[in-house]
Amino acid sequence: LVVGVVNVYHYGNYNKINSNSSGAKQVMQQVLERASPGEAIIAGTPWVYYDAVFYATKQNNVWFIDQEKYEFGSLEMLRTQDLNKIKDKKAFIRDQATFWYVGQPGEGSLEAPVDGLEVLQSLRQNDPSTGKPSYQAIQYRVISE
């Protein structure tokens, strides 16, 4: 058990089935190095939230956007609990001057969660095991509703 915990801490979460690791640790480290105190980090999906929330700090919390449908039982705790859940995406984002949006677009690029945002910077993190694109984090400034 100790060896497993040390490996997850060092390498991040590794999936033996598809032979890749998430890259969440690495992208969150990059975001936290650049984020201002109090700047929100929004996970693009509940799955990204599960990976990223472990790296949240008191200064920079990780949030996720409520889903209309939670298809899998492993998402039940997110469906039934409100901790770090964004129920009104537009209102939450409107209250931020800037924020980070983190997701797994693969070879593509993340789409902004709402309109009226300006990209300030974008970070990419390849899968540490395969070298293929995995995570992207974009810092946005809210410019209009």
C-alpha cells in the first residue's frame, strides 16, 4: 500500500488498462504556479474534477460544473453533494475576474465554458507515459456576460 501511494504521489494516477497516466498532477502544478490567490480552477468534467481536486490548495480551490445527467454510479457522490459544485455556471463565472478551466481535450482544444471570455494563457500537458496530448488548462478573463 505504501509503495502504491508513493507511486501515485510521484507519477500521478496511472491506468493499467490503457497504459496511460492522467497528467492531472503535472497540469495542476503548472496552474498553481501561475494562479493568483483566490483564483478558481474549474474542472471541465466530473472525471477531471476527480483527478484535479487532490491538488487543490486553500488559495486555489477546484470546482466542477453540475451535470444534467450522471450516468455512472461512481459519480453518485458528486450528484448528491454540493461541495465544490457549480450549479449556475454563468453566475459563478460572472463573479470571477479570472479563472482557470482544466480539461482533457486530447488532440483538440478545450471549448470555453461560456461566452464572453478572453484567453489569457493556455497550458498543455502530455500524458507522461505515452507522450500524447492529455490535459489542457486555460486561464480566462471575464469580459462580458
